[in-house]
Amino acid sequence: EAIRTAGKLAKWGGVYGMPGSLDGIVSEWLDTMANHGNIAADGAAASSPASPEGIVVGPGAAPWSSVDPYQTQSSHLTAVAEVISHSRPESVSDRVARLCLDASREYLFSKDGSVREAAARVLGNTLNSVGDADDAANVMREVVLNMTNDEGSVVTVSSKSVFGANRDNEESVIAKHGRLLACNSILSTQWGSDLVVTPDICDAIIAFIHGCVKDRNNNTVVRSAAYHAVGPLLGKSGAIATHTDTLSRRTSTSTLKEMRSDILKGTRASEHVDVQVALARGLTSASRMHPGIFLCKGGMPVMDAALMLAMSSSVKRPQVQKAFQIFLWVALQMGGGGGGGNGSNDHEDGAMYAGTASGGGGGSATMSSPGLERYIELAEGENGRIMMKFVTQTLAKIEDLDDQGGMC
């Protein structure tokens, strides 16, 4: 509740002019984490924190000494991400922007997964709100891809300890997971389209995700995060970049072709439940960012595999079934369109379709959805009839879905 209040405060601050107050609150939260945290990002013990001024984020009135330090860090970072995401650029000072970036990069490699996730949200929201395309590219190269520049390798202090020569399996998982979360968050910003049309960055991202999907230790956390990151990678591909002088032959179709094999492997019956749920959520976010991306010849294998999982009656995998039903609902534009996509339209390999469905959810969307019509037009064999039956009996009964969850 305190985090939601913080977000509302940010909105009001943007309207009624409270940049000083917002600046003070964010600074206090981050300073509290940096100077008085119960536990450092690498797990080292520290002194107990004092209760921060402004909005107290944490489990109510419980004494700070009894609070799980990782929960405290996650709560503070989540609150900062919420505030930054709703703030106008001019309401966030340069000092706070730097504090947010530094804190997110440090805690991105925390030993706790929830802290890493919250840190990634801070990183993405800060770049989205007060950064620019160059900032996003620099952070992507440095934090996620560990790419070199003219002066040599650029690595953050925290990531050095994680990528060290004596790293063990746990640290390797932490490093990959943190980098994947950051990749997802950065690609989901308004600068994502610029990143995917930058050849060296996009090629490195695809190679990184490929490697994590095929993680040699078969770690579920890493592979789930990799499949989730496929979403913004596909969703931002083919979008119109803000840098008009950027030239790239990469399109939604070409990126989908490169990732299709990995996607289809994730739909196998032997795959872990968590991995398949993450894959479905990634595909859903791609469809929201780029409506119609899978309604082409190259995307039909993905749609058909999703249909099989959405129809599955296995009582052991209800989460998977539901997740892929949501994907199909969005991909077929059952709710009146893909939802906030970039609207770009690829005409390669079967004409990437990006139309808008007329009518809302429910039965009225069954026959009037151009997404469904496009699928039937491209489907082979009995798949069109099967999809129509599934839509009529299941998807058409869903009146609305609110599964965007902010930055996916």
C-alpha cells in the first residue's frame, strides 16, 4: 500500500509541482539503503537501518531489527521504481538519477532474486524516465553484455566480483539472472527500438539469450529469465527507432526467425512449468508491444504450439495453460487490438499483420477479430478449424484481460 501511495505521490508531484519533495523521498530511501542497510548487495552484514523519512516502506509497524533485510531492500527498490516511473523528467534531479542507476547496478547482483528483480525495474524505469538512447545503449553494453570499448572492458564494481575467475555455480547463476533481468528491463523502455536496430548490440543480445536458454547447468531461473527477455527483444524489433540515421536490415521477421527454434523448444511437454510460464509471458509482452508479430508465416509454428499448450487439459500444468491462453487472447487481438504496440508493419515473409480488431472481448470478438481471420488464412490443415473452435468455446468467453503488469 505504501508503494502504491508513493506512485500516486509521484503523479501528483508531476501535476502540482513537487519535485523537491519527490527528490527528497527518493534520496532518503536510497541513502538509507546505502548507509544503513542490514545487508549489503553481496550478502555482507551491516548495521541496522534507521526508519526513513517520508513514506515508510516495509511490513507495517514491525521493528526494523526484525525485518528480513532482503525484504527491506526489495521494498525500497520497488518503491523507488514506482516513483521514478510516474515522475516527469524535470522532477528527478541529476543526483537522484545517478543514485538510482548506481543502486540498481549494485543490487542487480544481490544474492536474493526479489532484490535483483526490483533493481532491474529501477534501472529500466530510470533510463525510461530521465535517460536517452545513448544512456540505454551504454548501460546495455556495460551491465548486460560486458562489451568492450576503445579503452578496454567496461565492468561495474559489483559485476567484477560476480564474473571473477573463482566464481562458483551460484555466482554464475546470479550473474546471468541479473543481466537477463536488466536486459529485459532496458529493452522494454522507450529506447528499446534503438537498441535492436544497433547491429552489434542486437547480435550480442541474441547470442546472450541463446546461451542462457541453453544454459549448460539447465538452471530454471536463468532459462525462465531468458525466455521472458525474448518478449521485448521481439516486440521492439522492427519498430521505428528515434535515431533516424540508424540503418539496420533487422526486422521483426528476421529476429523471429532467429529465436523461433529456441521458442519452440520451450513448448515441449518435458519443459519445466516455470520456464513455459515465463515463455508465455514473454510472447505476450511481444504481442502487446508489436501487435500481429506472430500472425505471419514465420510465426505460425509459434501460434500452433501455443494453441496446443493452451488447450492442454493436464491438471499438473494449469498455470501453463492459463498463460498461453492469455498469449493467444492478446496475439489474436481479442480485446480490440494488441495493446499499446508500436504499430510497425513488416511485409516480409507472409506480410506481418498489425491490424486492429473491431469490437471488444466476449463473443462479439470471435468473428470480427482480424487477428483470428489472419490466423485462419495462414493456418495449415485442420489448425484453423481447431483454433476457431477454441476461440469460440474458451477465448471468446474472456471479457477482458489486464495482464500487462507495467514493464514486462
